[in-house]
Amino acid sequence: VKQNLVFDDCTSRTSFLFHSEDSRFKVDGDGTLKLKRGLTLHNGHKEFYVSTQSMGKKIKVPVRVLHEARHGHHHHHEMTTQPQPGSSLSLPVLNFPKSSGGLKRRKRDWVIPPINFPENGRGPFPEHMVQIRSNNDKEVKILYSITGPGADQPPVGLFTVDKNSGFLYVTQPLDRERKDKYILLAHAVAVGAGTAEAPMEIIVKVIDMNDNKPAFTQDPFMGTVPEASKAGDEVMQVTATDADEEGSANSDVRYTILSQEPPLPSPNMFVINPVTGMIRVNAPGLDRENILKYTLQIQAADMEGNGLTSFGKAIITVTDSNDNAPQFVTPSYTVSVPENKVDALVVKMPVTDGDDPHSSAWATTFKIVDGDPQGLFNVSTGPSKLEGIITTAKPLDFEKNNKYTLLVTVQNEVPFAVPLPTSTATVIVNVEDVNEAPVFSPVEKMIKKPEDLPIDSDLVLYTATDPDTARNQKVTYKIRNDLAGWLSIDKDTGMIKVKSPMDRESTFVQDNKYSVVVLGTDNDEIPATGTGTLIIELEDVNDNPPTIDERMIKVCNKESTPQLLSITDKDGAGFAAPYTVQLQGSSLSNWTARMNDTSMQTGIILTLKTMLDSGDYTVVLRVSDIQGLHQESTIQASVCDCKGADVQCTDKAVAGFGLSSILGILGAILLLLLLSLLLLMFLRKRGGEKKEPLLQEDDVRDNIYYYDEEGGGEDDQDFDLSVLHRGLDNRPDVFRNDIAPTMARPEYRPRPANPADIGNFIDDNLKAADNDPTAPPYDSLLVFDYEGGGSEAGSLSSLNSSSSGDDQDYDLLQQWGPRFKKLSDMYGGGED
């Protein structure tokens, strides 16, 4: 096999010394390519390089050899050898497959190999690429055409075909970086007979040429290197890209350091990896104090370093290394700290460091290495980064240990670059004794006692100990926040006793527990007070009889519906349900009462058994608990003239209140108005006869009075406001701010629904008010409105309403119905 390679170096030379990298091929001086021995072309082609020398430079030319199949029985078709840059071979021919049966179309059963065409061709254009031929071109005239990108699609007209000969042309240079492949369809049409061949796909692959030099990704590259770096330490990496075909020699970039500025202490302080671009330290001797920056000139070349080149810079800054240890300004300290304080400042320890200010090699950290096994102290770095601050992490106890000796070390935030001695300081801490509050043990004490303990009974001994054992102080006791006023305490011994009867059912008791705060105060010059909480769990006793909740009912006098009455017992289980009920007095003859059928029998079923006239009746019931404790309850029953459960009561007395009664009331009102008018006229006449001026000539009180000052009246312009502050002298003792006793807010009992409980309601709320620490009075009488020494106004005591109605007949109110019955009982019942 022979082919000719045409090589032109733009000189008059016609013969060159060619060298083939593939030993199976030989290239003569005239460009004849010869195959020396048998060759199998895998994938239908073979690529290799042919090199020669021209004008002192070595030039390498890629050559691709393609297999061209003969037309045989298998109808295989391959493209002939494609000329490469600098070579000239015969033009390849692409044949359409033969058709069976004249012009009958036949589906292709092979793939046409791509046409490899170099980019950046010099022309002349249009330049031949390949010839398209139909197997029927000898029988009929064939017209050829192409379609696809580059033909009739953008970029339109890049490829053209001679419609008669089938020659395919390229009209301008190709650029692989813009588009590396074009897919065209070749068409063959028989004149007068239609389509002669099925469309044939033609792939034009653009062969890369080394027409792009490497480009650095940034310029300059910036990097840093510690001054204590050793040879081989990585500094930074430079990178360059090449737009040529990836993976080919055209884009294979190599890096080289061309120069170093300054070239001190040696010109090769750095070395670069030619493949990766990683720059490393090559020699010792970096010194930030002498040379702060190095500038490296970097070359990037493709073709494995033998092709196109570009240049860039790498600027390397030498950074400080931790080669100076921080030193304490003062090696020892002696300080005093009061006991029982957390986060108290112990000492501040300044240091110095010779490294670059505000760097990690200059900033410091501190550590307590000895003298604090319990972790009582904490050391931190101050805001300046050159100061150690020791504080207390836990309360110090003078009675346990009054002196500590701490050993503190200082280091930098980063390790030392070279071995250096560590600076230390000794801190002697003397603990100051302070007066500590007595401590109750336990702080919260719980006891269980029955609620009916007699007065002056001992409850519990609750004492506190003074931590200041060396002072030998005495502790006195006081009860605080005893809202119900049930307890007293011996101020010397701490024995707590019952002062007034306790009640488990009181509103001051929550979940059967009553809490008070006990104060223990020492006798120091500045007394300290400790607090403890006593919780009394009151055991229930049967001291509350059951009561009926409903006080009024309405029933019909015919076929009366039973009424369900609910029962309440303040006592707990075992002293309440099941209950029993009994009717009392005249109620036995008209009513029946029994307990309901529930298991605990907590409700009463009251039924009217006889037909009564409509009106109000009193039903007396005695309800007993499980232990027989009982109480009689009165129910006001309104019997209405109706039937069954549809209770509809009509008040006859009220209904009979007709027109005559209304006219009578109106007449009384008019008479009252007339009397008032006469009285007014009489007073005006009396005032006219007197003719005394409102103000005397010697009265100098001609100013405007501000009555919202809560002060006095006319004669008290010089009154003493100190009278209003008498009660302030009786305020409670002021305790230490650092030991605040826990004081629960008093709870006031709401107004009871049962009038029988109004006495207990008043007593309980009176006790709560007397023991309320949040508001006056403080066990004294406060004068809120001092009215001065006298007044010209007359006394109002002559308006006596208690005797003005003795001659009235209030029994008449009984006829006005149930709503006026209570008023009749209050005013018409005589002295009772």
C-alpha cells in the first residue's frame, strides 16, 4: 500500500527526513507512505504521528489511515484514507449501497464512518472533502444534494455539494472549539425517475489542531507560607486551562517556574509540580522579618510542555510562625476574695508576646494546672488577648479552706513552631470570712398532724445552724407568711406550736397542706437571715356536718315531681358519704325524703306527698354523715297550683296589684314633691331675713381649695400631714436583700352561698388581711382623712333613721308575695 504525503514548510525544500512513530509504516523523503508489513485496522482506522525537522524545530504531524473496502458480495463500504494537515491523498468516494430491482430503495445495513477533516484549513475554498456516488449513476443521470446543520440549516452554506458530480465541499475554515461534529444527509435523485437511493448519513468530524494556548484561571495567584515551613510543605496551586480537545496532546499543559523575585536566600526557594501546578517549599530559610513576599513567574505550555505557552504570576506572602512564647509580666500574685461569691474577680494577669500582633501566634490562652482540684476557679482570656482573668467558679468556704495556691500557665492559640519554654505564674488566694445566714436542715420540712390539735400543742422543733462556727453566734426564730395565723414559734428554741385552731377545709390549705416560712436570724452586727419552709399535712377529722346545696325549690301541688337535692361535706372520705336524711317537725306530714339509689347515697329525693294550697312552705331536713354528725337545713319550697313537672307559679298578691294601688303610689309621690317644694321656699325666706355674708371681712381664706388632696375641710389649711403617716412606724423589719424570704400571696375566701357560713367567711378573711405582708395596715390604726379642728357645717347625727319607722305596719309586706317576705321579717319582727 502506497500513499503520498505532501508537506510544505513554506520554503523551497521538496525533500524531508520523515520519522514514523509506528514502525509498521515508512515515509520516504518525497512523502511516500508505505506499509512495511501486514496490518489489521481495528475499528477501521489507525492513527500515528510523523515527525520531521524544519527551520530548527521539530514538527509532529498526525496521520490517520482508514480502510477502504472493495465492492464485493458483502457490499461493505469504508472511506479511503483521509489526508491530514500537511499531507495529500486521493479524494475519498462515498458510494450509495446497491439497490436490488432497478431503482427500488433498499435499507442500508452498515454505518458510514465519519469524515475527519482538520479545523483551521487554509483553503483555497471551497475545498474538496469527499465525493458522493450512486451505484446507478451509469444507468440514469443522478442529481445530488445534502441537508442538515451546515447545509440548509444554520450555519447555512458551510457545506455544499455539486449536484451533478456529487463532490462535497467546505466553504470556509472549520473551528472545532465552536462545533466539533456535523451530521449531514446525502440525497441522490434519478432524473425523471424520482429517488434513486435512500438518504445516506454523513458525519463530518472536525479534527483538533493546536490553535489555543493555555490560559491561567487567575493572574496573579495569591498564596501564603508560614516562615517555619519545611522543605516539601505545600504552599499553593496554580491552574491553567486549554480550549483544545480534552485528553489530547493539544490540551496537555505543563508548568514551569521561570524566575523567583527576590532570589534570596536562594533562587530556588520553591518548586512546582509540572503536571498538577502544586507549588511546594524547596529549601529552608524563609524569614518573614527579612522577606515578606516572593513573586514567581510561571509558564504554562501545552503539547506536554512543547507547544503553545502562556505566562502568569504567583505572589507568596510569608506569614508569621509562633516562634515567640508569651511571658507573664509578674510571676506571682497574692489576692483576697470574700467567701460565698460566684464569678467574683480574683486577679488579672497581663502577659507579653513578640509574635505578629493580633495573629493566632500572638493571642494567648491560660490554664490552671495545679492547686484547684475541686474546680473552684475559672481562668479566661481578656478582651486584649494578652491578659488572663481568674474568677470564682463556685462559692468559696472560709470554714473549709481559707487559702489556695494556684499555678497558671500561658500559651498561644496555635502550637509553638519550635520547642519553647512555657511561662508560669503563681497566684495565692486568701479567702475572707463573711457573716453567713443560718441554714435550716432540711430547707423544706414536712410533717403530718391532725387538724384538731389543741391550742398550745407542740407541732415540731425546726432549727437552723450558723455556718460561721468561729463566731459562736446565737440564732433567733420567727414565723413569716402564716396566712391563717395558726402557728407560733419560740424565738430561742425554734419550737413551733398551735396558736389557733387549724382547719383542713380552710381556703389557706392546698391539697391538705399548709405552708409557712420560718426565719432564722443570727446576732451579728449586720444580722443575716436564713429561711426554711414548714409544710404541715393536715389529717382530716369529722368536724363539718353535711349541708344541702339547694335552698329554694318549686313544686306543683298535684302529682308533684320528686326534687333531687345535692349534699356537700367539706370533710374527706371516711367522714362524709354515705349520708342519711330525716324530715323534722311539721314537714313529716306533707313531705317524704330519702337518699338516692347511688352506691354512696350523695343525693336526697324530696317529694310532696299531700296536696297543699299554693304558697311558700318551710321544709326542715336533718342530714347526717357516715359517723352521725348532722345539721338541720331549711328548704324554702314554693308550692304552685299546677300539675306534674310543668311548674308554673302565679303570685296572686302581685297579680292583684291593680290600678287603684298604682294611683295611690303616684299620689304619694306627688305629695312628697309638694312637701319638698314648700320646704325649699321656707329655707330661702329664712335666708333672706338673715342677710349674713358668706365670708367675714377678717376671713382671708379667699383661695381655691383642692379637695382631691384627701386632706381636711374649711378650717384645716395648716393641718399636719404627718398625722397620715402614723402607721408607717409599724412596718415590718427590713431583711437582708441577698436572702429574700419566700412569701406566698394570701388567698381570700369567696363569699359563701350559704348564709350560715357568713361568720366563718368574715373570720377567715379577717385573718388573711391581718397577715397580708404586701399591704397596710401593719397592726396599727391608719388615719386616712384628717378633717382639721372644726367646721361650721352642722352635724348629721340628727337624721336618725332607726326610730323613724316605729309606727309603720310592716306586716302588710307579707301580702305582697315571697319577694317582700324577707323585708317584712327584718322590719316587722320586733326587737328580735
